[in-house]
Amino acid sequence: MNFFRKVFRSKKRNRSHTNPAGEPKNGYAAHDLRMSRDDSYLHAPPRFPDSYDSRPMTAPSSPGGGAAPYNDWSSYPPSHHGHASHPPAGRHSRHAATLPAAVLANIFAFVCPHSTDRSYLPAEETTTEGGCMLCDMRDLAGCALVCRRWHAAALPAQYTSVRLDSVHYCGLEDALTNRRKRGSFFVKKQDGPVEVPELRMRLLYRTFQENEAISNTAQFLKMPYMTRETCKADLARLVSLTPALRYVDLPETVFGHGDDALRSTLLARCPELRKMAWTAGAERTFSDLARETPWPALEVATVANMQIEDVDLVRSLRALPALQDLTLRSLPWLSDGAFDPSAAPLPPLSRFTLDSITTVSLPGLSAYLSRPIVSASLTHLALFNTALTPAQLPQLLPLLPALKTLSYRTAVGRALPHPPPPPLASPALQTLHYLITPDATAAAAGRNPGDSHYAHLAASLPSLPALTRVYVRDPSFHTRLAAPAAAPPRATALTIHEKAADHQDWSRYTLSPPPSSAPGGKAELKPVWDLPRNSLVASGDVQTGFLKAAAAGAMFAGANDVLVPPSPGFAGGRPVSRGSLDAGGNYHRRTGSWASLGSVGGKKAERERRGSRQDLWR
């Protein structure tokens, strides 16, 4: 009803406001039937009205001779909307408008940190915890509207790595939920829950359909698990407009029954994909790779829960020339024949994972790893629940001189034999995940056979000179190195991550080398109080304001933590994201926008917060 009231009032005001000549002020003649229509609000005001002729275009010179901002606002006439006009842009605004594109891209990475995500990990594993990603994207979209130069620099950051989140991770989500439930005169009230990610996907499809340049920019597309599992038709239409797509979160049964549209779209419209997974029911599609390769640039492949022969497996994998990362999981027909060097073996890799495969023995795997081209290229090896025992690892490490990360996880029922095996030795190993837990039989009997394995690992630390991180499932592993005689001398610091079988958080201890002033001293072991992942990093007593996130393409969680630009929310006067934590660890909800740095509270911030409640896409 408020809409109709405004229309009637405008008509009444038009009839009464006439000039002495009997003509209305809107310019129409008195006999014209359009005299009652006030459509001036449909036209934008002139950029430089005639009444602004008295407005000074430049600021006067300062007494010192340099240019200074013009602060006398009294001489500025009222603007078109009745508010006081703003003075001309100052020196800082001119510098910001002329920044190089590389500098602007770096600044926008601080505004929206997750826009720099170039990893092949799903949305569940790349979520930042220090702020609200949707609000960060809204801030980046606001920066893109400043000028054409900023728009050109912010466009790749907006659409290169697209992320569709379901909710705001801040207090704004409650206001948006209530807004959607309430409805209006033009929008009916929703009886059921609103699928926000599905609506955002459709809006993104409309954007790609209307702008071909933006659709060619998209390379990474990530979305929640339920969205990609239930909106397969919308996902197929969306990826059909992205020819440069490298990674997309796909449903688990993309090569199964019922996903013909999505599968056909990926084969025909996405030749630049870098990661793909074949699961149960995809034997035929996987075998077709040997005849025709739809993704010649594929780098990461996962083959899981399939019944496929060794010959077909090797033939299809050799048809991928750019393959670097391979994961084989739960393949009951896999045997040592797939690693036989006399036949056509697996291609050389940089990352190799065997998960839940008990049909591959140490001789078969050693035959593949002993090839010179494989031993020189393999840098990450993961063995999860395989037939290889902990006592066989010392025989495997000498075959891999370039190995940097080793992840080993298994459940044991007996302790190490006596005499113990040789120590673990590697000149280049930097990160070791040594996760030994008791099996069901040992746990039921109350035995812990993992103590002997962790004692063997502690004795092997001097043989691992380049080791900087070790992960163990023994909460008392640091006590084995607490004694001065037990702490091995090291040239580099060693960080020990440990936790019990029923714990979720890692405890950290640092084994520091002796100071340079005392070369014959002992290594020092001390605990480290770490902040949650993707939170502000503490440097001494000061928080540096950088986020800790997984490196692009990190294969093992926690293996490659790097400092990345944060969501703007740390101490020092910078604006913060809605729902982020400040330097003191307190929950902070920002009410202003990126453009209104100084108006965190007040009527202006309240008006902007009300307008942002209608936002759905960002």
C-alpha cells in the first residue's frame, strides 16, 4: 500500500504545483494529459548542473605552497538529493586511482582471501574460520564499483575462483533468514525453506549467460556438498558456459547412473579440467580413456571402489600425459602386476597414494619405486591401511631420495619384533605422518602395541636430518625426547604434532637446535600454544594479521601451512569482516561497509545494514 500512496501523492502534488502561467513545473502543457505524471525520478540527475558553476573545481594552495584538501564546505551548494556536497577527492584518492593492476590485485587479495584459492580441494576443506566469506565477497564487489580501473582489476578476483556458500558465517544470516520468511506485497511468503545456494547458482548462470568474458574467466567452482548432490541439472547448465574450468565440485555418482547430462557436458564443454574421480560403476567410462582422452591436461586422478583389471588400469592411466597425482583406493583386483616394470608400468608421478589396498606387497611396490624416473620425481607418498608393515618402511625409504612427505597410517596388533628393524633414514624427508593405532583385538585386550613403534621413531630422528614436522597419534611422544640424553642433536627445528586416538586437536612441541654460542649444547624441547587453523597467527605477543591456510594443491592436511592475506579483521584500524574475531578473540560484527570506514555505527550504518539484508547473491 505504501507504493500506491506514493503514486497518489505525486499525482496530487503535480496538479497543485503549477506556475503562474498555468503550466505544470514538469514542462508539459496544461491541456496535456501527461501533466499529472511525475516521472522525474526516472531520469538520472545531471552530472554537472548549472547551479554548480560556483563550486571550486580544485582546492586552493596551502600557505606552504603545496596542494591541500579544501575543507571549507560552506561554499559548496546543496547536491541534487538535498545533502551537502562532498569536497573534491584528495591526494590519496588520486593515488589509489592510478595504482598498477598488480598492486590492486594484491590489495583485493586482502579484501577477499578465499578468492586466491587455486587448490583442487572441495569446498568443505577450504573454508576459512576467521571471518565471513560471503561478506568478504560483498566487499570485493563494492571495490569493483569504484571506477573502471578497479573494476578491471577486481573482475578476475571475483570470478576466477567462485565459491557458492549456503549461509553467512556472521550475524547477518539471521536478518536475511527473517527477511526471506517475511515476504512482501510482490513476493509471496515462502512456505518451505529457501534453497539459497540453488538460487545463487541460478543467478551465477544468468551472469555467465549474459557476459561471455566473465564465463571464460571462471576456473574454479566450489559449492556445498548437498548443493552439488541435489542440483545436478543446474550444475550441468552452469559448467556448459565455462570452457576454461579447471576444477568443480562434482557429485560422487557423476559417472554412475542418472547423471548423463552432467557427464556429457563435462566431456564436451570442459576440456581444461585438472582433477577427476572415478568411483563404483564407472568402469566402462574409465576404460574409454585409453581410446579417447577428453581431458589431456588432467593432473589429479582418483580411482576408487572399482573392479578393474591391472591391464585396463595401467592402459587408461598412461593415456593421461599430464598426470601428477594418483590415488588408488579400495581396488580389490589390484595386484603387483600393475607395478611390474617388465610390462607397461604406471607412469611416473609426483604424488602417489595407496588407500585400503591389501593386495600389493613390498616387492611389487619396490619394483615400481626403484625405477630411476619414478624415484627422481616422487615427492609425496601416502600409505593408508595397506599390507606394508611398519617394520618394512626402512626398506622403502632408500628407494626414494627425493621424497619430501611420507604419510603412513595403519592399525597394529603386535609390537615390533626384537631385535628392532633398522631406523628410518632419508636425507630429504621433511614431513612425516606416522599414525600408528591399536587394532580392534589389541584395544579389546587393553594393550597398546604402538609404544614400541613410537620408540623406534624417536630413535630414528637422528637419521632424518631434514625433518621439520612429524605427526604422531601418541599424546606422550614428546616425553620420549624430554630427557637431555634422549633429545637428538639437530641443525633445524623440529615441530612435533601429537594427539590421542579420541582427540581432535593437535598439541604442538618444538625441538629447537642448540644456540650458535653453545655448539655442544642439547636441543631444547618446549610446547607451542597454537591458534586455530585459518585464524590470526601469533608472532610472539603480537598478532600479525595473516591467515594460516593450506597451500594450493596441498595433499595432506596440515602439511603445507602458509601465510595468506587475511579477511580484514585484525588490529590496527583496518575494517573487519562481519562475524570475525578481533585481536582479543572477541566476536565482532561490522555494521558498515568497506567504503564507510569511519561510520561503524550511527544512522548511516543502520541504513546500510538494512539495505544489505536484501542481498542474496553476495
